[in-house]
Amino acid sequence: MSMGIVVGMRQEDIWDGDAAARYDTPGTGMFAPEVLGPTVDRLAELAGGGRALEFAIGTGRVAVPLAERGVPVTGIELSRPMIDQLRTKVDETTIPVIVGDMASVRAPGTYTLVYLVYNTISNLLTQAEQIACFRNAARHLSPGGRIVIELGVPELRKLPPGQQAAVFHVEPGYIGLDTYDVLRQHLVSHHFTFDESGRARLSRSPHRYIWPAELDLMAQVAGFELESRHADWAGAEFTAESGSHVSVYRLPPHR
């Protein structure tokens, strides 16, 4: 998968009306209570009674239950179809959303928490954009405010020499695999869904993967310090075998 193909895959085109209509899976997958419950619990705790801002709010998978917990939530989102899907659940008064790029667009007000879930920061395809995302978060936060990032760990140990792809998930009716460009830290996730007739549907999403140590340095460049890192939202220990992490960074209390 060449750099040109990855960069040419625009997020606006990927998260179109069809993707927005298929995104929600109430009660299962990313929407399962055992997934959402610990996520919302942890974010509500980290908000500390203040306001939260979600970068790439999507259809409100996390924002809606977080707002129902009494946390005021605002969102930034590039995809209008995803916002339209969110609007079937809550109105603009309940969860305001600003349309634009999370690396640059400004939401009104000040927040105690900015959060990015489920690999969102990797949708930015250059290191410069990813650093800009941290800096944009810092602009929105009050002193002592936090940014929380949920992100996968690159699975390069699965790739023997000469192999460019690795399967990351298999279940009935679905196969997911990633193709890697290790020179540029790019990958494309390929999602194959199929039914009993044998017909398959392919969707793809490009990412720039980030090592945890690189993520820490990006945060430091933007003025943050690492406060904690766990393997999941429930607080499991992060180890060399962890497939993902939830990292919390904090601004100094006085700036």
C-alpha cells in the first residue's frame, strides 16, 4: 500500500452516508455495555466535574452516554453524515458539535478534558498533524486539564520479513486485516464483511500508527506530561503484550 494511496484516501470520503448508517451496532461490538461502561466511567472521573470535548465525536457512541452521566460534552467532527446520525439521538443543545478538522478547528469555551477514543488520532496521516492535534487540545484546556487517548499498539511483530499484511480479527461474517508501510508508519485497515451467500463487502480506513514512546514525545512537545497508561479503560496493567492502551496526559496546573 503506497503512500500515495494512503494519503489519497480522504476521511471525508470514508465516513460518508453509508458508513454513518452502518456505524452504530447497539448493544454489540463497540456499543456493548462491557465496552462502553468502563469507558464512560473513566472519562466521567477524569472530567472531574468540568466540561469534556471529544475530538472526532462521530455518531456519539461515547458522548451520548457520557452526557447522560451529567458531563457537559461538546464535539468536533469532520463528517457531516456522522453528525446527522448523532442528531437522531440528541439535539444541538444537548451536545453541540463544531464541523471541522480536530487538528485545527476551535470549539468555544474551556474544558477540563479532551478525549480521543478508538484509534482516532491515527486518522491523521502525518506526524505534524498528530502533534497539531495535541496542541489544539492544549488550546482548549484549562490549566491542569487532561487529554486522554485510546490507541492500538502497532502489531509489527506479526510481520515476518517480506510480509506486508496481518490479520487482526476473525469472527463469523467478518475478517479484518491491516496492510503496513513500515517506512512511513502507514497502515490501511481492511474490513471484509460477508453473508451466507458468499457476497463480501470491503471497507478500508488509512492510519498513521504511533508507538507509545512517540506519542509521549508528541504530548511533551505540546506541553503535556504522561499521568498514566493502562491496557484498557478499566485500568488493567499495560505490558509488552498489550494490544492497545489508554494514555492520560496532563497540562501543568499553572501556565
